[in-house]
Amino acid sequence: MRPILAAFALAAAAAACRGEDAEELEYQRRWRSAASAVARLQRFAARWCADNGLEGAATNEWEASLELEPDNEDARKALGFRRVKGEWARDEAFVLERENRGEPKAVEEALDTYRKKRAGIVTAAERELVPLARWAADRGFKERAKRLWGLVRTFDPDNADACEAVGWKKAGNRWFPPDEAAQRKAALDLLEKGDGGKASKEASPLTAPLEAKFERRRSGHFTFEGRATQDQLAEWLRGAEAARTILFDLLAPDEGTRAGSATGVFLTSQAEHVKFLEKCTPLSEDERHTYESLGGWTSAGPDIGWEIWTRGEVPEYHREAAIHISVHLLFQHTWSLAKPPAWLNEGLALWFTDRLTGSALARCTDLKGNTMGDDRSPSTAGWRSRLRARLREATAPRLRAVFRAHADDLDLDKMIVAWSFVSWLATQPAEFRSFVRALSGGDEPMDALFEALKVESYDSLQSRWEAWARENI
């Protein structure tokens, strides 16, 4: 190269480096400004929470602020850190508060104020971080842009640009981690194209004593009959068959132990329910009186059969219940579980109905008349945001409380935690299968769970589940 051309090349390279340095400096300036503006509001909220009985929420805000300003001294000290040879180290004697304290009424009033403060934080985060993420992407800072969009999603989990930038995919009208989105699409494909059975005129052995003029339909593994149309029965059969396929794919039982056929009966009046109990079940008179006020009956074996009733025709409930109850009975019979833990029994069934129907109307925790009160969920779309908010506010039921709850104690928030915990287990099928096998072998539920997940304490389990939930729910 001629000397003059070499000089031009060197000058051009130097100019390019100066340009890159200038953009780097500009990025750092913009980042510090945006991060400081949002983190400052988080610290204000944390101090307010700590002063008003929301110690758990305060801890969460302090920790979240470190995502933006990891070296902030106030946040570090509030979380029990101190400088040791120039590095932050947590004092081993320091105990982080993970729960709010105080009288329920006072806590709820404080939460109302905190939620308003949190809305302001979200607005500030969108104002500061979204333009910076776009600026970084326009200038080729791909990894930085992706990290910024990830931060945006922590404040606004439904932000479409943020979800797409971090690699989430759409299934239906909602965004999910890519693996879950693919699984949901496959589940809905099973539901749409699965075995809807064929019409049958012959009563099943379960309902033959009723001599009722039911509609009847049989698929490969189920017989459904009752007060419904053939189209409805076909839809419900597809749901049950899809649930059966997904359940056995997920937990991989031996072929010889898989529960065989099952019969489901759908009724629309209590009078018919009482008549069914009298003529079709082996219940004693006292047992029948107990079941008369309940919303259905399930067989304890050896054959799998169940009946549910509603006050009038409620097809959307029956559609979901066909999946919910089928999962319960297939799970219990296949793994010989006479009484699975309540959180697992309901959480597993809700995991299926969330994926296949997007609803949570059916519950085996309060089956008295299936009245479907205000706390039923015709849609589970809001469950994710509800859980995220509860975790941030430190009002989500702790895992220890959920695991110890009896069926009647599983309120909506406990059921949402159970659903999300099963969702987490489903992302690690080898561990999930190990847990279920140990249960089937007679191990204590918590011993089996801790062994399968290789954890030794509730705190460790809580921490791992929460970390997953914050990233994936």
C-alpha cells in the first residue's frame, strides 16, 4: 500500500474507533440515567414498605433495585451486605424478611398504597427503558438491547416487544417461554384433532340400572353419557383423550400400569344425581346422604367411573370437568395413589385445564352443588399476573402452607401456587417422574419431593420455585 493510502486507512480506522467510543460513552450515559431514575423510585418504595409493615415487599423492591444499580450502598445495606476487601458480602447473621407483618386490615391498607407506588415505578420503567432498548438495538448493541427488553418485561410482562426480544412465543393470544408455547400448541392440536368417539345406543354397566334415555358416546379410552348432545360429548371426549395422552407422556408410567377405560356421567339436576347414587353406586344409605349435597361421585375402584351434576345445563363446566376429573382418576389409578396430596391433586388437574380449556371452573375442593361462585375462574389468563403481583407484594401463600393444606383449605391463591408449582415440576420431567414413583412406592410426600428435587429445606425450595416463577410466569 502506498504511504498516502496507508495514512488514509489509519485515519479512517481511528475515526471509526472514535465513533464507537462515542457511542459506547453515550450508551453508558443513557443507561446510568435510566437505571438511576427507576431504581431510585424502587428504593423509595422499599423504604416506605419497610416503614409500613410490608417488610417482605420491601425486601423484594430492594432486591429488584439491584438489577439496575447493583452497587447502591443503601440497597446493599438494607439487604444485609457489607464491604469486605472491596467486595459486597452478606452478613451471615442477617435474616432477610420475606413476609409482611401486622394486622391484616393494616397490611391490606398499606398494600393499596404500595400498589399505587408500584404503578408509578412501572410507568417510569417504560418511559426510561423502552426508548433505551430501541436505541441500543438501532446501534447494533444486540445483547444489551436484549437485556434491556428483559428488564422491561419484569415491569410489564405483557409488553409484546419485550416478549419477542427475549425469545418468547405466542400461543393463542398470550406470550410464553418458547418450550411452553410449543407444548401448548401441541396440546391444543390434540384437543382439536383427537378422538371424539362414536355415538352408542348401549348403556354402560355403570348407568344401566338407571334405564335413562341418555346420549352416549365412546372413544378409545372413555365412555361419556348423560344430559348432553352428541357434539358436546364428542368435544368432552377429545379433552379427556388429550389429557390422557399428555399425562402419560409427561410422567411415563409403565404400559402395564396405565389405567384403562373410564366412564363419565353428566347430569343436570340434583334429583337425578340422588337417583344415580341410589341405583348405580355401592354406597350405603349413610354414605348416600353425605354425597347427596355434593357435586358428584367417583369410584374408588377397581373400575374407573364418575358422575357430576349441575343445576341446569352448564356445558362449559362439564367440558372442563371431563378433563379435571379424568386427570384425577387416571393419576390415582395408574400410580395406585389412594389419597394424593391435595396441592398435587388439584395443581395437576388445573395445569391440564389451563392448557386445554384456559379455565378453572371445576374444583374438587368445594363440590357442594357445583354452584360456581364468584371465585371460579372462567379464564386462567389472569393467573400469571396475579401470581407475579402476589410474589412481589409478599402476599402469595408460602409453599409450606400450600403443601400442608387440606383440600378444603385450598383457596384461589393457594390453588394458583399449586398450579404454578406443578408447572415448574413439568419443566423437569425426570425429577417429576422420580417424585411420583416414590409416592407410588409409599414414601412420605415431602420426603419424596425433597429427594427428587435435591433440596433440603423449604427455604431452598421456595427460593428455587420463586426464581423460576419470576422468569417464566
